[in-house]
Amino acid sequence: MFALVDCNNFYASCERVFNPALRLRPVVVLSNNDGCIIARSEEAKSLGIQMGMPEFKCRPILKTHDVAVFSSNFALYGDMSSRVMMTLATLAPEIEVYSIDEAFLDMSGFTRFDLMEYGRLIRRTVRQHTGIPVCVGMAPTKTLAKMANRLAKKNPEYQGICVIRSHAEILSVLERTRVEDIWGIGRQLSKLLLEKQIESAADLAAAPAAWVRKHLHIVGARIQAELQGKSCLPMELVRPAKQSICTSRSFGRSVTSLEELQQAVATFAAKCAVKLRKENALASLLTVFIATSPFDNSCERYWGTRTASLPCPTNDTIAILRAAQTMLDGIFLAGRSYKKAGVLVSGIIPKTVCSTTLSLFAEAAAVPNERDKKIMQLLDAINNRYGSGAVRLAAENSESWKPHQERLSARYTTRWDEILEVKV
DNA sequence: TCTGGGGTCCTAGGACCC
DNA sequence: TCTGGGGTCCTAGGACCC
């Protein structure tokens, strides 16, 4: 048995934990740059505010119903997430942190337990330790546990818990779930399935296996097996090493000059280097991209991107930043209004493996030496202690392109100086 | 005026190896 | 004229997830 524990309206719930006045108000949280709605409390959902809606389009509703609107505060959500996960880790022998607000628990040893009762314990404990409401779904496969969780969320009479175990229970849940609501079936696959009159999860479970293998490939075949109660997605207890790391932002305003783009790209390159060092890894490929707005029809859309291999795998801020600047020169076109840029590092290798492999062109490529490594260590140490951005390269500058973040709440759990702030 | 960010896996096809 | 079998690596594109 697997349990899927999923936080309810996670970002909105985080805002409420530290600001109890919000309990009586609908709450929404915006994406970066205060662009789209990415989280809604139940009250906000029932006002008809859709996930992913641009904020400016629902401004009238937000205003009329006195909705509390927040910029996204990832320092807060990330820390709250780890509190929830730490609590969950005490409630099961194995836990897989699946996303910022979800975790699978291994329930296979709980055969003698009343799982409903245990689900209530999980909910109560997480609520008590963190203030975050969660729902719990339990079933013999991960896909079915996801489905159970969804039912627990959708039907108030379940009181946040849904356990499916017997063959009859599985069948009943499959019949009540449409294909597009199955974990792993997105828009394209739903379309294909609906054309074939496969409309419910029960239909998919009963579809000919060869057809599923052919049209939905291996991923679909696994989903089908899971729906039939055959578990083929095991618990993943350690997070696999990252294969790519991306830092990108939409700009608060349009940016036209190369100089401003350089400042943005420098900032993103430096962020990628920090993330690489946190992963204890080196990157061998670097991608830089810049883009105009996809929504601005008054001018031609431009998406400039370039990828190059680094002379020598590295996580050195200065080396990555230099390479990124050169690549930016190659894709920059004057006379455009840029709205977004980003830096992506890939070809990632663990530091331990690579430290012995030298580039053929090592001498020419200015391999990061001991001194550079020491500088990076100091940089990280200072920023860890005094806050990210306390020390940075002069090339990093967000003056001109800084994203909007006008409704940011306090970082209640990670900053002493903000702990008493409550903005409503 | 205003529209997010960060990932993964799979497949197909080409180039290449023995 | 006839031309096998079994692989790897890389990339682009498509699909999905939160």
C-alpha cells in the first residue's frame, strides 16, 4: 500500500498559517512577476477564479470579493514544505518527497492497521505541527493512491481521507474517474483516448494491452497496469541527481538594451552556478535564451537561444558568467523589446567523478584553480550567512528588469527581521 | 499596462561502432 | 548481383508533472 499525502491549496495555506485573519477571506497566490494565479483557497475557487488565469484579467473579481492576493514567497513555501515532510517522515518507514506539496508514504507494513484511522492521525499530526491542512489517499499502487487523494479532496464527506483496497473498491473508483483526471494522462492523451471511446479510468484499465502499448507507449502501459492494481512505480527514496538546472525570469518591464540583458543573464548565470555548487555538481553545457513577449502582436516574436559546451566542466560563477555573456552577444538583436531571459546548465556530472578528468584544451581554457574554488566557497559562505545577494559579482544587477513582486508577505520562518510583520 | 518557472521521461532518426 | 545483427550516443520534439 502507498499513501499519497497532498497539501490543500499549499501556497494559499502557507499564507494563512501566519496570518489567521485570512481564514475568513478568499486567498490567491500569484506566479513570479505577479503574472498568473497559481494557488487559490477553496473560497477563491468557488468564486470561479481559474488556475493559471492572468491576474489582470480577474482583477475585477479579486476586488469585488476582497480577495487577499499575494506574490509568491518561495522562501516561505519551501521552508513550510520541509516542515511538512519532516513530520511525514516520522509517520511512515519510507517517504518519497514527490513535489513541494506532496509525498508518497510506504504503507506496506501497515497490514494490521486501520488505515482510515491512520489517515486521520496523519492529517491531525501535520495540522498540529505545521498548520497545513492535507488530504490522504491510500491504495495498492501510486496511480491509485493519487486517484484516492483526488477523491478525498473533491468530496467533503470523505473528510480528507480515502482508502481503496479491495477489488470492488478499486473498480468503483475507476468508474468514477474520467481519463483526463488520471495521473500521467494529459490533454493530448485524453484527446486520443476519448476518440477511442475510452472515457473512464475503468475503460482504460480494460482496454486491450497491445493497443495501449502501441499508442500510449511504455508510460501508458505502466499507467494501465497500475490502474489494474499491479504496482510498477516503486518508491524513490533518494532524489536522483539533477540533469539540468535552469534559471529564467520574465521581466518587470520590457528591456531593449544589450547592457540590461547582460545584467539579467549575469544574474541568472550566477544563480545557476550557486545551484550547481549546492548539488555538488559541474556542468558541461550552457544554454542562454532571450525572448520577446508572446502576447505582443505589435511586433514579430523572437526567441533567441544558443547552446555551447563549456571548455571544461565547471560550477564556477565567473567561468559560467563569462561564457554566458559571449553567447548572449551571439543572439542579441537590437531594436527588440525583450520580456524574458534565462540560463540553463546541463550535461551535469557529479563533482567527484569529474575532478580527475582534464580537458584536452585545459591549458588554453583556464581551468578553475584552487584560488577560484576558494573564492566560490567564500562567496557561498557569506551569502548563506547574510542572505543571498549579500556578496555578488558586479555584473549581476536587477535594477532594470526586476520582476514585479508587489504583494510579498514576510518570510516568517526564515528571517528574524520579518517575523513580526503581517501585511494584509 | 498587465500573461510563471522548473523539471522529467520517451521516441524516432541519424551517425557511428564492432 | 548479393548485403546481418546488435549496440551506443546524440538531438529534437512531444508529452507529462508540479
